[in-house]
Amino acid sequence: MMNANRRTFLLGTGVLGAGLASSGLVGASGTASQAGRIDPENPRFTVAVMPDTQYLFDADRGDSTPLDASLRYVLKTDENIVFLAHLGDLTEHGQPGELAQIGRSFEALDRHRFPYSVLAGNHDIDSSTDDQRGPTPFLSTFGPKRAALSPAYRGSSKDGYNSYHIFRGGGREWLLLALDWRPSASGIAWANSVINQHPDLPVILTIHEMVYAEADGQAQLSEFGQRVWRDLVADNDQIFLTLNGHFWPPGRTVLRNKAGNDVHLHITNYQDRYYGGSAMIRLYRFDLARGVIDVHTVSPWLLAKAPDLNELERQEIERTGDVDYFSVPIDFEQRFAGFAPVPVPAPRPARDMLLPGTIAYWRFDNAAAGTEVESVRDLSGQSNDLKLMTLGGGSLTYSTDFDRRQPSHASLQFTGSKNPPRGSYLQTVDSAPLNRMDFASGYTIEAFVKLPPDFKDGNHAWCSVFSRLGTGADAGKTGDDPSEPAVTLSLSDGAGFQWATFPLNTNGISTNWSHELQLDKWWHVAVVNDGTHTTMYVDGCPVVRNPRTAATGLANPGTSWLLGGYAYNRTVEQGFHGWLGDVRVVARPLPVTDFMLGY
């Protein structure tokens, strides 16, 4: 049976505005200087990438104005830009006058000690030479002495044409290699040595030539890029992103390194576009919390001029094709696990979880993985022990899968379903004090939950994490559907948490809803009642669908509680499907800082 008031999970939709304002891009003159305001701990940060500017610095031709606007933007925007990387071909001929002119433009970054890197493209030096070419106007202008003005600069190869930089973003350090147009064998050996000296840093490789693309935007290694891949990238799992210019059109691809991990290879170059590319920059917006790099391509010069743009400028203000405006999903923790694994916190002792008011605390780390569960002892000392129950088969076993935020390093794996009803679950013993409590002064109930990839196959909707065997009717309630359980923390068919109870002060059901949950991922859920209102938290964050109507305590039918079982009209309909980690019940409202998450 189904009560629409109870089990209908309404989905809301919103409209995300488009345009430059919504993207956070404003004219360079519209914000205060960013110098000294970089937030290196923010999980959202940006690396700005600038490709070939050679047509802007072409003997007595060109115009430095677009580049100057881009550099002002980098300094003044609120993007949290932590680093700027130029991909080479700064000038058309590598003449002293050309390099002096672009060198003056970059003084804006030097004055603010803003972290950046440059490298030589084939137009900046004699393209027939490698990094052993000796002195050049490029080296005189952008060599190690100039690079040392950047706070991220850490050193150069002996020849001066290859450099490495370490910047901070998202609370961690990142290593960026800026390699010459043609790094020699010794240059490649130097790059490998730099990586070996920093074995736990993720690496971004910038180089003038690596991949090229056809009109479809699908990039592939150039002949020289194949050498760099073979001799530097393939064996270095730390390199997760390569950036180059030189060719056009833009493109991207993903290759698998020898460790079996993805390496993202991007080419960006707009010198063939109007006004030499208008000093366009790529904004690589890292979001470590979301696990993504959002890539936008814009011309700050044209942004600042808008709306006073000519016909061709209007077409160049922002690039929005698939190779210029896209997202790169990366599970950073997983991708970097081979060289910079995030340490798993040690298990916290059970005694540390017994805060005042703890009525029940169940954890599942007392048996080997795969062992079948027979009973579970309540570690709170309140004797709310659990006994095994079965429903048409279905196993219940100990597992070593756990949430790294969880106090214990173990869980239970449930394999219940419905149609037909099946699954093993746990039930409080008849003498458990929990069976007689109404929590009139408030409560906190929290658990760690993981749902498997097949959860939405139609056989698991409304399975319960924690519920009562007794009904609303058993507790004297007649509103809504009194055959529903008096209390249940269930999962909708869309994999959203639902906390549905008959409170002491109302005749009907009070319901809290979460958003839909990502499958195959651990979540922490907590429901907290302060004696008047109930709030649901997911991963320590309050959800939006918390009722304003007062809800005091929990109507008490005087019956057992079920862990991993759902009962309608006192009949268990299905067992839980997934993993349950530590579960705790406290007879008072806890602040978020006291949740088992360990905040």
C-alpha cells in the first residue's frame, strides 16, 4: 500500500541564467586588485592559461593593448586566479624590440609579485635549435632572473629555458612545468628529476607543442609530442594535464598513462582569429569539492570594451564551442591516490562516541569481512542489542567498506529487496529500553549509508535504514495512513532520504526530505529534533525540505525498532539494500559539530 502524502518525492527544477554576468566575468576595471587577495585554501581556484600572442608583438605591427587588458584582468578579477601560464610564441620574430615590448607588459605581474610562467615558442627563438641554443633575447627577457620575481618559481634547467613552479590552490601544492619549444634529452631528464624530487605533487605540463587537432576538435599527439609522451608523460603518473599552443584549431583528448590513469591533453591557440586572438585566456576553474575543472575561454580586453564592440569583436568576446567551453570531471582524490593518497583517519574508539544522552550505538567492526551476522551488541551500555531476523532469504554480512569520516572502519552489507519481499535485517531485543522511549525532549539519530549502483532498479524503493515495527495506529494516531510505521528513515525510489514520523503533538505524519543521492557513494544522514522542530542533515548540511510545523518527540507504539527493515501495518515488506556504517541514537539534539562525521 502507498500513501501519497508519505511516499511522493517531488522534484524541483530551476533555471540557471546564461551570459557573461552569470559566469562571473566582468570588466577588468570593475573589481579591486587581486594582489595579496589570492585564497590558496579555497577549493575553488583558477589557473589562467594564455596561448600564442605573437601577432600582437610583430616588429612595428601589432598592439599590446589586448594583452595588457588580460593581465589587468588576472590581477583584478575576483576569480581567485592563483597562477598564469603562457604557452609560448609570445612574439612573432623573437627580436629584442618585440621581447622588450611584451616584457614591459608583464611588468604588471612583476610589480604585484603575481605567480606566472612563460616558455619559448618556435617564434621566440631559432626554431631549428633545442634548449641548448645558448643566449637569446628571449632568455635575456624571460630567463631565470626574471622568473625569480614570481613567488611560485622554484628553479630552471642549467640552460635556463625550462623552469618549474609550485603554486598553492585548494589547500594543496601543484607543480607546473614550463618546457622549451624543443627540450633536449637533458631537458627531459631535468623535467623527470624535478618530478622525482616532488613525488607527491600533481603536475601540469605546459609546453609549446604537444598535440594538434583537426576541425572536429579531436586532438592527437604530434610527432614531437609522441616523444614527450614516451619520455616524460607516460611514466609519470603525477602528470594529469598537458597544455600547449602552436597549432590551431583548439582541441582536446584523453590518453591513458602506464599507471592506467587518464591524462588530459589540451591545445589552445587563437592567433588565427580576429585581432591576433585578442589576447584570449583560458580559465581553468578547479573545483576540488565538485571534482571538476570548468574551462572557459574569454578575451578580457573585449569584456572591458563591451558593449562598444565592432562586428568582429562581438564574435570573439567569448568562445563557447565544445573545445573552448567545457568541463573535465576528475575525482582528484582517486586520480592522485597513486602518489599522494589521502591518509585514512585511524578508527575512533567507541567510548569517544558515547556523548551524554547516547541511548544506542551500533558499529560493525568485530568480525571479518564476509562473516554472517548473528547479533549486534549495543556499545552504549544501555542494552539496546539487536537480533537477526530474516525475510524470505537474503544475506547480512560484515564488510570492510566504510566512509573515511566514520568512527569505525567497517559496515554491514544488506541484500534485501521486494517483489517478493526478502532480506535479513536487525531488530531490537524485546527488553531494549529504546522500545519504550518517546524522546519528548528531543533526539538525534544518525547513520552512514551507501547505496549500490543498482538501487534504482525498482526493487528497493522505500526500504528503510531505521524504523519502528509498530504503526501510527498502535500509538493512537488516526491521521493520514495510521498503518504506516510510527517512525521510519527510508529511501525513496529516487534514492532520497525520507524521515517520516507520527510526532507526539500531532495526529498525522511529519516528513523531512533530502535531495536525491548519488549512488555508490557514502553519505551521512542525521535527523535532529530540538523538542519542537526536526531538521534533517546530509553530510552535515541542512536540507531544504524541513517542515516548519512543530513536531515534538516520537509517538510510541511500544514496539521494537528495525535496522534495515521496513514494516507496513506491522508486516515487514522488504529489507534494506546497501551498506550501513555506524548508527547512533542520542536522547537530545546534537549540534553539527558533535555528529559522528568528526567535525
